[in-house]
Amino acid sequence: MNIQLALVCDHAIIDQHGKLSVLGIFDRIWVERFPAIHPRLHLVLRLKGRRTEVGDHAVLIQLADDAGREVLRGEGNVQIGEPPAGVVDIEAAAVLAFDVPLERTGIYTFEITVDGAHAASVPITVAQMPVPAHPAPPQLPPLPPLPPTPPIIN
């Protein structure tokens, strides 16, 4: 089995026919202040293999920061069923949703292992949002002079 597609996005679904729909692909997260949580990041994987690879496949997903500290870890099995007669390639898609804790800026990388072998890496750059400079208040144009007031007669 190999990984044909690995990415992060805002949202992804797999319909009843196996069609994968992906919205908002990104590789950078802007954070206002740390520590932070990035809610509902979707990791999308499409695995592909040969007909001889039908069965259970162990998948390990680790997210680590650029210092090598593990942030998230998940493992499980992907079950690949017998394809119809005549089909030689098999594939399966997975959409995994994570709330990602972010302690600091840097590059965070999802490492994906299938059946004990490294299959893909998905790096994400985490950066702090620049502090906006406080602009000077808008300058209004000067008002036109007032017309002279008529004299008051008693």
C-alpha cells in the first residue's frame, strides 16, 4: 500500500460511492497568540495498492513540532475489501479530524506510516499573526468657512 494523496484542509467528506470532496487546502496556520488550538483540521489520505494487498493495514499518524516533540498520535487499521472481478488496483480514502494544540511557531509535520513503513509527510507552517500598526486617525478635510452672519438690528 502507498499513499497517493495526503493533505490538510478545512473540511473533507467521502460520499457513499467513495468520492472524496475536499475544501480549503492549506499548509500554513496563522495564530494570534500562543498557546492555541486549531479547531477541526482535517487530514485527508488516499491509499492505493494492488489486488494482492486486500485485508487489514496498520496506519500510524504522528504530528510533531520542529523540535521533534509529539503533539498528536493516532493509530488504527484500514480494512481493504475484495474488489470486483477484473479490478487490479484497490484504494481507500480516510478523513481524520483533529483539534490541534499549538504551543509555538514553527513547522509541524504529520508523519504517516502504513504497515510499519513511512508512507508520507505533510508539513504545516505555524506563524504568529503580525501585530497591526496603530494607524493615525483619519484626517478629515478642513471645513469650508462659514458665511458671514448678518448684523442684528433692534
